[in-house]
Amino acid sequence: MNNPPLSVVEIEAKLDELLIWALSSHRPARPLAEALAPFTRAEQEFVLRWTDAIAKTNAEMAFQFTTQAPLALRCMELAGIEQWVVRAMDVYDRMGMYPAYAVFRDVEDFGRRYREQQDGASFEDSAHVLELFVRGLSGRSLKLECADDVYTDTASLFLPATISRFPDRNQNFGLYKAMVAHQWAQTRYGTFRTALGAALANYPDPERALRIFHALETVRLDFRLAQDLAGLHRQMAALRAALGEVLFPPSWESRVTRLLTADATVEDTLSLVAELYDGELPAPLSYQGTLHPERAAAAIAGRIEREKHELRQALLKLLHEHDGSDAATPESIPERFHLERSEPGMLGGEFSISITLDGKPLAPPDEVRSLMDSIFQDLGDIPDEYLTAAGDGKYCRQGDEKKEDGGWKASYEDEGALLYNEWDYRRRHYRKNWCVLRELDVHPVDEPFVARTRRKYAGLIHSLRKGFEALRGEDKLLKRQSDGDNVDFDALVEAWADKHTGRELSERLFTQHHKSERNIAVVFMIDMSGSTKGWINDAERETLVMLCEALEVLGDRYAIYGFSGMTRKRCELYRVKRFDEAYSEEVRRRITGMQPQDYTRMGVVIRHVTRLFECIEARTKLLITLSDGKPDDYDGYRGEYGIEDTRQALLEAKHAGIHPFCVTIDTEARDYLPHMYGHVNYVLLDDVRKLPVKISDIYRRLTL
Amino acid sequence: MHARVLKTEEYRITNEPYYAPQGDEIALFEAAYKNRLPVLLKGPTGCGKTRFMEQMAWRLKRPLITVSCHDDLTASDLVGRYLITGGETVWVDGPMARAVRVGAILYLDEIVEARKDTTVVIHPLADDRRVLPIEKTGELLAAPPEFCLAISYNPGYQSVLKDLKQSTRQRFVALEFNYPKPELEQTIIAREAGVDAATAAKLVKFAGMTRNLKGQGLDEGASTRLLVHAGKLIAAGIAPQAACRGAIAEALTDDSEMLAAVNELSASLF
């Protein structure tokens, strides 16, 4: 029913009543009523309702509101006006009348920002989808980050916090996507494969040269996108058209044809800069962003060294696996491996590289393939010299110092210390009683961390509880029972048949509903090394709280330990919850009190946990490790040595019937975790903040 | 129109099923068959294991009996049981007994889903005894030379509680399957779906993109089978993007952000 709008007289009467304390003969209600008359009944009543509400607090505020209301109605929808009013009242509460009047006066500004928020796209909302998108496009995992400048340094893509160039949210997201695509194209098609800074420094105005270069490079990249990703290219062209932008100014037309082939490289673009330097300076495109060659160069330099070394290590390892022995040396790599370049098929842009070992084609494992991809992207090829060994091939970190016995005072005879062996992979035997481990208690801390976490994830905990209850209360239908609530017809038929053939009639003719028993014991090992400081430590503790919630429902037996330590003589295991302990307030306070400590010596901890499991009776024993990186300790326990010892400890655990599993956030995990835990026994989460959310899923899948 | 009714042991494959070999798996299987060794097929879903079995059944001209394994599968489901028909008790063979009697190829799909006490039923068939004892009838079926046992499973994301025991897996010759190389996958899709080479190439590229996302939120990338589905839809006149959305994206994931990302990827190609 569409009610007719109120007349001026009616509105005036109402306002006289509501605004009685703010009106006077100099400030009558009539002009306000006239301004409100042209609107719909619903809008008028909306305004009057709010006038009434505000007037209960302050009549003058209500008057200001009513004065501005017609303008507000013209620039915002009702939901926005409501936000505007609430904001003004908020300011009034906190800062008083005059600041609040200002909010009412600046209604147009508020309206504009409100529209931006509604129709604009934000980095927060879009980042995850865009990250997946970029990941899908190709190999190297590029991180997305928020920044004022829009550019890439080949390791991260930097995007603005919000985009509201268009009236429609989808179009704004499209602009985000175009920015991401443009930056991705720069890393993929080699914009930084040359020393840009040096090349452009020779010009009288390097800034100008850089902008011309960027505009030209955009043309070249656009052509490559047209070749490889036709749909994306179309979308970006539509974006340009919607904003009235052109890819290049008409005066450039004849020159840029050089860039419109698949063979054109960044060198061609650079040579064109010289020709077009004195000409027109085109306006930058909306998605172009800027170029920071020096930042890109720094990122690339670091990565190239590291990846060159990693590739050699990986090839050496492949050689050892192939031969089944450690006999091969780095020098033999170039003799046995060859890189073959093949013509691009319908699927590729440039030529592709494959590796042969002893003449036979080799299917490299995923880590090696993504390494090769990354090197290829940076250099445009994999130089043959990558196959030649240099030095002894050990990558030394800055400031690495090998200390055999880190002058620690702890001695073997200390109270409560346990001794464990350590595996030396070079000598292929254990170092007896090499590590000294102590079990310590975590200092409980009185802070509402657990309560806070429970509140933060309240919704998730609720659905977790339901989900896990279903797992636990899994009514299994046990058949062929000698007693039960229903008849098992299959069994009955068989028994009947048996009886007819002269055999005994079986007694087991019933079905019974039975809660299937989960017989699982699990130990959680949490990395408490110094590197987990900050985000990671918070996420680890939140994860523990989520886990405890889930496990309390499930009824599995569990224990939680943190581990850290410094040198072999001071390995520390922090008890948060033992197997036979209940999930009490004390345990909660210990979880709150877990703080980052020192280093990560994993082997000894795993061996200790294996020993702990000996006293536990369970059909299934699980060891789940939450870690942020490789094994690493002060006295040389790192790199190959650390990984091999940890692997040996894991094998020992497996022999004892324990299933180890690793959850990690180390993006380099794929290089070493499959070797330690096995290809299926680990999960890599690229954002530690997802850990609390994902952990119950992981646990459920593991033990279903 | 009604479904054709066949006895399981009569399921022979008369027309050659299309199968493009990835390596020397056909020769391996034939050698195993000649030597009466059972075969284990490992690989992700949708990469050609079942099609391979059909090809081998056609080549070797034996009937193919397939059993999809699940948690509630009992030994009598496989071997057989007594049933009452018309007041008489009659022994009815299960698929396993039938396969042995007729000398067919028995294919147990997703063997890890079955319970361990069911899996051990295949042990006597899977070593060089090649016999199937049936206690209820007191028979011992000795398999003819034409009989062949094949099992399959996906070694990907296994639960700790569901594993293939060593005592089972060490009886088999194992063949590993994977997604075909891009050029081969392109040929397969063009042939199976009836699309042109360019479209097939784009579909393969799209699959590669989804496989890049494995472990980031997708358990598995798009399998070859999904690509063929999408191709068939495209060949039937559906717009490529819609085909990818329905046949691939929605089949891979329910997570809204992952769906958005996968749809963006397909939109970027077509």
C-alpha cells in the first residue's frame, strides 16, 4: 500500500511538536517541512522517526539533522543515513555538541565515503582470491601486500588498500585483478631481466625515461597476455575502454609494432626508449602502477644466489637417489645432467627446458621443477654453468659460526636430565648420549587469552563442537550380534539357509547400535623457538585452544608439549598438558604462558616423545608437530645434519608404531618436509593466521 | 527404453575403448598377466585407471568384473552367500567367486576403503596359490590361468587409519598413474570430448593452473576426467566459461573464495 506523502502542513505540525525546544520565531519549522515535502512517505517517516529519537537526547542536534536531511536523502540510501546519524551521536557522546554538528554539516563528504565503501573493493576482501589467482597462473608463489605505491619487486605484489574508481564493486575488483595481472606479467615475461637502473641512468631525465619505458613495456606485456591468456586480455581491454584509456598514443603506432611479437624482449623495449624519449609522454594506465627497478634488483639478486645453490643441491640429491649411493660428487653433475631446450608447443610461450640424466629424460620432483621455473623467470633461461659445481657447495648463511661445544655450563649429571642419542648422517652412526633434555613446566600466566580466543572464534567453536560430536557419536550399526534391538536380516537368511542344509542355527541374528570407539592417543609438539615471536606465537596458542576444544568433545587422549632449547646440552621440553591431566584452568594458564624461546632441535624431542608413548595403550598413536621452519640449533644443528637427524628420529618413531605428521607455515617446507615426514604426512599453510581455523579440519581428516 | 540386463561375467568389452598410453604400462600389465601376477594401480582420481582396465580387458578378451569397495563391504559380499529362493537354499556367488570361476579380470576399485578384515580375503588369490577358499560350500576354487586380479587406490591424502598394509601391497605388481603430460592430455581431451586442438590446449592449461593450487586449499587439481566433461559441454554448444564453471570449478571445491579464484582463472583463458 503506497501511502501518499505527508503534506507540508502535516510535517510542520509534527516538527513543531518534536523540535519544540529548538524552534523559535526566528527558526520556524516551515522551511524544514517544505524541504521534506517532495520526498516519499517512507522517507519522510524515516526522517521524522530519527528526529524524534535524536530529540530525546538533544533538541538542537535534532534540528541540525532535520535541516540536513533532504541533502542526505539525495546523496545516500537510508542505510547510509542511519550510519551517518549513529556516527554523529557517537561523536556527540564522546566529544560534545560542536564536533557533532560538524558531522551533520559534512553530510556530502560522509555520503561520498559511504558510497565508496559500499561500491568500492578493498584489499582485505580481495586479497585471498587474488593470491589464489596469481598462484594458479604460474609457479612462484607471489605474496600480495598492501601499500601506498602500486608495484612489484618480483617477490611481492603491492596493491592499494581500496579501489573505488568505478561505481560498481565488481568493476573495482576487475581493476585489482588488472593490477595483479600486470605485475605478474612483469615477473613472468622478464621486465626485470636486465639492469634497468643502469640502462636508464644515462638519460638526462631518468624519471622521464622510466615512465616511457614503463608505457612501452606495458604494450609488450599486453601482447604477451593476448597470446597466453586471451580472456584476461579481453577483460583488461574492456577496462581501458571503460575508462577511456588507450594502450599507447597514436604517434607511437609505427614504432611499437616491434614489440608486438612473441620474440620481443625487454631489451627491445629499452632500445625503443631512446627513439621515443623526446616525443609524447603518455598518461599512465589505471592498472599500471609504478616501477621500482632498484627494489626488484635487490630481491632478484638475493634469490638468484640462493636458487642457484638450491638447484645444485637438488641435482646432487637426485644423483644420489638415482645411483643409490653417495658416491657422486658435485663435479660429476655437468657430466651426467643435461638441459634440453625444446620448441614451444601450442601451450607455451617461450621454449621449455627439460632435464636428462645419463641421457634418459628425468621427471624432476615438484620442488626442483618450481626451482627451475623460478630461475627461468628471473634469467630467461637456465645457464649451463648452473650445473657446474663451485666450491664445496655448502651455502653459508651470513654470520654462521660453527661451535662444537657452545660453552654452556650444563653438565650431564644434572637433576632430571635425560640423555638421548643423535644421528650423524655423515658418519652414519649415532652419537651416544649426545643431547641433554629436560622436561620443564610452562609458567602459567593469568590472562584472559583463552577466554578471548574462545570469543574470537565463538562461531567456529560452535560448529566444531557439532561436527566433532557427530564423529564421536558415530553410531555404528554392529551386525551379527547375539543381542540387540533389531533383527539382522542378512544374518537371519544365512542362518535359515544353514539350518536347512543341516548346520547349526547361528545365535548372532541381531543388530546393535554402538558408538564406535575411537582409540587414539595424540601428542602435539609445538615449536617454541625464537623465530615464532609475534604473530606466529599468537597463532600457535590460539590453535592450541581450538584443538583442546575439539579434543575435549572427541574424547581422544592427548598431550601438549612445547619444545625449544639452545645447544645439545640444553634441550628443553615444556609440559603444557600431560596425558593423564584434565583440561583444567591450570592447563589453560599454561597455554597462555607459552612464550617464544630459543632454537629448534627436533630430533631429541621426537625421541623423547617416542619414549613417552611407550607407556600409553592405544590402537593409534599420533605425533603432530606444529612448526614454522627447519630444525635449527646454535651449535651447527642445521641444514642437512639437522634434517637427517630429525628424519632418523621420525623413522624410529614409526618403528615404534607412531604416525608422525607435520603442520608447517614455512613456505620452503616442500624442499625438506617430504624427505623427513613422507610425501603425504605434512600440510603447509601459507598464512599462519589460518592455522587456528584449519587445524580441526586437518585433525579430523587425519583421524577419520 | 530400458537398461540392458547382463550377467556380470558376461560383461565383455567388444569395442576398443580409447586409451592413450602414458608409458609402458600396457606392456607391463601384459607381462604380469602372462605370469599370473596380480596388479596394483596407484594414482589420483580421474587419470585413466579404470579406462586402462577396460583397455586391457578388451586386449586380453576377458570379461571385466568391477567392485567398488567401501567401508561396509564384507567378505561374503565378495565371495558369496546363501539365499532363499522359493523355499530352497541356494548358494549365490559373489563377484569374486564368479570372476574366478569364469576366468575373468577382477578389478577392486579403491581397495583402501574396505575394512582390513575384508581385504585379507584376496590374499590367497593374490599370491602364487591363486585359490579362493569358500568355507560355506566347502569348495576351493583354483583360478584358471586367464583369471587376473587388479586393485586400485589413491595414495594422496590418506587417513592414518586407512592404509594399505604391507602384507597386502607386497603381493602386487604396482603401476603408477598420473595426469598425462600436457601434449598427451591435449590429444586425449580432443579425442574424448570432440573439441578442436586449441580448445583442448586451453583446457589443459586451465588444469595446470588448478594443479598449481593443490595444497593451497584444493585437495586435488582438476583431473583429466573433469576436463573431458568440460570439453563435452563445450562441444555441445555451452560457452567455455560456463562449461568450466559447472564441470570443473564447482566439482573441485565449495569454498567461495577458491571458487572465485578458479573461475577467474578460467575467465582469463577463454
